[in-house]
Amino acid sequence: MRTLFWSLIVAAGILSCGSRSANSAPIAVLAEGDVVFDKMVHDFGDVSVSDGPLTCTFTVTNNGTEPVAIFEVVSSCGCTDVTWTREPLQPGKSGTISATFRNEDGPFPFDKTLTVYVSGQRKPVILRLRGVVHEQKKSLSELYGAQKLGDFGLKTREFKTGTIRQGHTISETATVANLGKKPLEITFTDASAQLKMDVSPNPIPANSTATLTYTVKTDPALYGKNAYTAVPVLNGRKAQAPLTVWTMTRENFDEWTEEQRNNGSMPMFETSTANFGAVKAGDPVEFTFTCTNKGKSPFLIYKADPELPQLKIVEIQNAEPGKKGSIRVSLDTSSLGKGETVIMLTLTTNSPLRPIVNLFVAGEIR
């Protein structure tokens, strides 16, 4: 068993966490294969330094027909202690992963990961522990009043999910609040076809918090970065502003065989950064990124997402095997601030080795 575990580590690598401040709370999520986790994220919410260590538990259930084992759970930092069920989980049985965040480093937002290696899974499962530590306890208005809609308290009206593979559904949650003195019932209208939003408990009791769950289902026609919206209805009254959920959708290669992957496209860009030098504000800038398709299938760019609206896509040319392709962009420098600037361009592609390609346009505005 130990030999297999280390083989998995060599094959998959130890994944580290990225920092993200969005609040998330427990939801049931199918991780991979027949292993089901009751949640992928535990959000401790807003806590104070005086609360001391914070502990949570993830439940793992074997819904398959063969025993499975949790080989190892690796924390992203030494500030989190982990224990887990060591014996194999028989079909239909459950085990647990318990994590304790020591909460001893002072007030700051935290986002820690647990990398879980489970038998029969090609990739490790990433669990997350999040929260915000404050020096002192704060009122609901202080915590959720910044972006409120009437008595509906929110830290933000825009939410982000992780990258989602085509054909999948992703759900995350945020903590919201009722800042009023009466129960607040929340429904949603004018929602994007791919988006579903729910609040629990609903109605939200007066002067208390609830969990907002937002679920995005992929659309075969939509790749790259997309925004989905829904308008809250508060006690029967439509709010004046929508809530927005941003997702990044890439191609799904999970079911591809090794032969299909070996025969896929492989773009090799001549440069990843276009440096336009020093120009005056308002001067036109145009650049073409060129690549050669070293793969055995046509290279396709499904979508190109500029980081800023001043960067425009002029033309995209896909590439047959062994041929060159390109993406031509233009930059409106009139509304950019003076000084050095770097703008990222994210490509979503059909390459199994490079499903996401990041290019950059850089220079100085005088």
C-alpha cells in the first residue's frame, strides 16, 4: 500500500493551494469515481483570534462495490493538523477526515488545502478550509453591509468558482445575512440558464446569517471565462441589482485514452509576451502571437479572454498539424494609466497538454 501511495505522489504531484477570499460552506459533491465527499470546502466564516483552534470534519463514503482506502492526507501548511480513517472503507461504509486549524497566527483571511490520496482514483482530491480571522468580533452590519441590497447583506455581489471541465457541474457557497428585524425570504428571477441559486435557511431569521449556494452547469457552446447572473427577490420585491457568478470552463479530457492524448494538438508559441516598448497614450498597438502545432490533430482556440477591455481580439487562425496558427490583438492605450502595464490574455484550447494558455501584452505608456 505504501508503494502504491508513493507511486501516486510521483504521478500526480503534491498540489498546493491558491489564495481566494470567497466564502464557501458545505455541500455534497461527487469527487471522482465511486467515492463521495459530503463537502469539498469547509468555511469557518468570520472568527476571532480568541476562538482558538478551529476543527471540522469531512465525511467520505464508498458508493462502489469494492473496498477503498485513504492512503494519505497532506496539509498545505504546518498550521493544520489532520487525522483520518485508516482502515479500508467497505462498500456502503463511510470514514472521516478531521482537520484542526490552529488559529495562532493573528487576524487574516486563510485558505488551506488538504490533498487526499484515495485508492482507485487517478488524481488526488483537494479539500479546502477557509475563513477570516478578526482581532475582535464584528457585527453583522460590519461584516455584510458593504454590498447589501436592502436588508440582504453581502460581502460581495460577484462570486467566482474554480475552473470547471466541460460536461460537469460546479457548486460553491457564500455566507450572507439578514440585516433587518424581520424574517427575509429570498428567491431569484431573471437567472442565466446555466445558473441556479438557493438560500438556506429561507426565510433568513432576523439579524442572522444563511448560506447562499450557487451552482453552474456547463453549456457545450460556452468555453473560457463567462459571467452568469440572477436577480434576488426580497420578500416579493425585486432587487435593483443582480448577483454575478464567474466561471472558467475548459475542455474535458478525463475520458481520453493515452492514444487520444498522444494524438492531440500541441501548440508551441514563439513568444508568450508581446512587448510593445514605450508609446504615447492613444498610440495604436497591434501584435500577432504565432504558434506551431507540433501535435497530430488540428489546434483550436475555443475562446480568447483579455484581462482588460482595452485589449481586443482582431483575428484567430487555428493550425493544422505541423502548420502555424496565430492570434492577432490590438490595444487601445488611450484609457490606460501612464507607466508600465502588463495585460494577460487567456486562451481556452483543445490541446490536452495545454488546455489553458496564458499570453501577455506588456509595455510602457508615456
